[in-house]
Amino acid sequence: MILPTTKTAGFSLALFGISSFKTAITVAAETCTSIGSITCVQTESPPTIDASISDWAGVEVFETPLTGALTSKMYTPGNVKIQCVYNADNIYFLYQIPGKYMFDATDNHKCAALGAMFQKGEEAEMYNMGNCPLSDAVNCEAVPEGCAPWAVDILHWELKTTERATTYLPNEGSGDDPIANKDDEFAVGPWCRLDDNFGTSPGNEWTGAHDFMTDATDAPVEDGTEGHYVFEMSRPLTTPGIETDVQLKPGTELGYAVAFWDPYETDEGWTDLGHVVTGCSKDWIALRLVDENGNATPVFEDEETDTAASDVAAADDTKPAGNEGDAIQAQSTSASTVAGAAFTIFFAAAVANCVLF
């Protein structure tokens, strides 16, 4: 099956290609430690989607760094805070991201933007939006056959057409949100990203609201005000769009990531390349919808786990005893640190698209 053509207008994204003219950027590595999982608990009193955080009192907060998607540079204003609950019908998220306020009703790049990505296919990777090896490395006019195992489900919200503390509802027939631009999307790679406009039931199931808060509740919010962005989102656990939407089930866990675009990244606002992401720029965070017993089983079991455990055990058996073994391990750690202290990103000088995750 050949799926519909990829999205090209507005915030079209793809990984850099390699051309005959290349520019090298060397970025010093920074220490990043990501949380491994986020627990989403069942609730009988779900929050109202209005960007108020009062409904979330008592819900566990998970805090994790944001780093540059391509540079791994730390987002210096601070960590993203994530909370999650679900009920019989819907899943709910609250995101709080520190930074300075900016809003321009004529330019999305001078407003904050949010992304969230969910692993839909077993082989899908966090980096490179699924990273299907069958997708064309130059252009993808249609999603290729065979890429379903690399599929990811994406929420992407740009704000210029919205107002603070206003609830924006789902829309039928298209993943593109014509009012609030909180788009429901599907991808198998950075060149193969499209709105949920195909399949048995195309549509956008996300409800959302955003706001900006300061430590002083009565302080005016204007460009340059320091505080944190608030994004409150929900969608049904299961949707009719089974071809494009991840189907969520209590008692399971799957890969999950968050992205943020900072309007203060440059004088002209954020750039496609400059967004920051969770997972230290490379790893999924496990989204665990725990059942009534607090358990969640991975949707996609890691077949390499047992092999890796065996390899570790074998390595321990052959490791020299005492200080000699510790010295060898220290040398290995040091070598890895030095090797990772800097890395080079090559990119084409004239590329229209870039990476979302």
C-alpha cells in the first residue's frame, strides 16, 4: 500500500541530507540523564482541559531534561515537568516548561510550540521520527510500503492562532486543526510525515489548552516575562483511526517523547533545527499506563534483553579481579567519555526540511 503524500506546507520536517557542500558543526557534549519512564495512573476525577494546574494536585510529577535534537545541547531554562492520568475513556497530560514568554499572532516562530510522539510500530525509533530505512533519504512523496513497523503517532501544536486559557477541541475528517493548529500526525521518518487524513476514520482527536504562569500569580504576562509554559492535553485511549493513531491500553507501556520550540532561540524566533527534546536527544521514555495493581507490560518486548543480560554476566566472569579490573573499566569509561565529548553534525547547505524528533 502506498500512503498519501507527505505534508509539505508550514512546519514540514526532514533530517538533513548530504550534498557535495557540507558544513561541520562541533558541539561539546553535556551531561544528560533522562528519566526512564513516566507513570500514568487511573483516576475517577479527570482534569478539565483549561490549562489550569489546580486539577493536578497530588498527581506525581516527572521531571526530565530537554536537549537539542541535533546538538544535544542542554536547554538551560530547566527541565520539563510531565504529569499523566487516564480514565476509562481518555488519557490526560500536563506539561510545564520553563522559559520566557513571547507571543506573536502573525508568526508561529515567535510563539512557543509543543510536540509529543508515541511509538506505534515495533521498530520505531525516537530519533528520526521512526527512522524507517525504506524511506527515501532525499524525498518521500508517499510513505513507502513496508514502513508500518517504524510508524510513530505525533501531536504538534503551534500557537499563533490561539489564545491563552482557551480550550480547543478535536475535529473530524482531517488531522489538520484549522482553528488551533494542534495537528494530529503520522510519520515513519522525517521525510515521511503527514496529517491523519487517510485510513478508515481520518481525524484529530486531541483536545488542548495552553497558558503561561509566573511565580507571582498577579504579575502581568508580557513578552520577556519569566515563568513556565503550561500545555494541558487529552485524547481518547482508543480511536477509530487505527492506521495512524496509537491505541492505548491500561496495563501497558510504550515509547514516548516530548519536543519544545523556544521563541527566544534566535532574534527571529525558533528555528526548525533548534528544538529540544526529551530522552537526551536519542531515547524513548517509557509511558506506563499502570493497571489497578501498578503494573504495565511493554507493548513491544525487547528481545535483546536476555541476550544483553547474558553478555553482561559473561563479561563479569572474564573481568580481571581487584584493582586491575577496576582500572580496565575506568579506562574504558574514560575513553567513552572522551569519544563522546564532542561530535560533528554534517548537513547540506540548501535543505528545505529538518528533524521534528
